[in-house]
Amino acid sequence: MIVFVNMLILTIMLAICTDAFELAFNNWVRPVEFLKLIGISLAGLLVLRIAVSIFRKSNINSFQKRKKISILLIVLMSSYFYVDYGIKIYSHRFANAELRDRVIEKRTSYVHPPYGSEAKNLTGNEYVEITKTKWFPKLPENAKNISYSYSYDGFLPDYSLSIVYDVPKETKVDTLNYKDNTFSKTRTFELKEDHIRVTYTEYLW
């Protein structure tokens, strides 16, 4: 019963912390996290079984004492999830809720193969929020007017990523041109009247 209640609480916390933004950029987050919760619950059952044996050997017969110790053990085992989900609930639902909502409004999904999404006119803070969930590369702190286009096959690991952003004219920008048998990435830039427009691309095939 203790393990079931613990898993129920954590499952509710997981549902709350995985907002629309999280699901948009990491649609496997709930299944993966739920498998972790099943794993910690099975481990909890094993620990409680061992604890029962210790109670008997130590002549701990008080039901209330056994219950308190069992609850403490399960909570301690699950403490990482309580802390992690609690922080995410605060960050996703309160501290950064408006920022994450703005990203979702700017984001468009590809509903047919190749799958993926794109967004335009992102601010630096909005893009940074994406990188917390998605593996997209970090950009200069002064980057603005950021747009990305990301597509992937769905079955194969193939993907393409294009990011266009602006930086002030005094910013140093290096070109990049790398390619091997299955992967390439490039960075080019164009001088504008009052800024530099940078284009970064990645391809995996």
C-alpha cells in the first residue's frame, strides 16, 4: 500500500511537471519517467520485504513504528524524484510558464514525414529554454531573432537542423565546415546593415 501511494503521488507530480512545452520537445518523457517510477517501486517492494525480516529479527512489533520506518525508507528511496519533479513543477508551471507558452505559440509541428518542428522570431531566453529539453546547440548570449527548423525520419537516426539568428556587428563569428561519412555541420554568416546574420546547419544521414 505504501509503495502504491508513493507511486501514485509521483505519477501525479510527473503529469503536472510535464507541460505542453515539455511534451512538444520531448514526447518520450512521460513513458521513460514512468518506467523509472515502476523500477523504483519494484525496488521499494524488495526493500520493504527485507525490512519486514529485520523487524521480526529485531522484535519490532509495533505496527505504527513499522509503518513509520517503511514510509521513511520509501520516501528516501524516491527523494530524487520528489526533488526533481518539485523543481520542474515550480519552473514549468510558475517561474517560466509565460516564456514556455510563448515558445509553444511560435512553434509549428510537422505532422507528416519527415517529422519535426520549426519556430521563428525566438528570443535568446526562449531558445535557451528549448535547449534545456532539446539537445539543440548553445548560441551566443547576445543572439536574437532566432529561428530553427528541425526534421527527422522517425525510424532512422537521420535528421537535419537549421538555425538562423542575428548578433551585433561587433560580435566575432567563425565559419565552420565539417563533414564525414554520416554527419556534417556548417556555419556561415552574412553582414547586414546593423547586425550579422548567422546560419548554422547540421545533417545526419
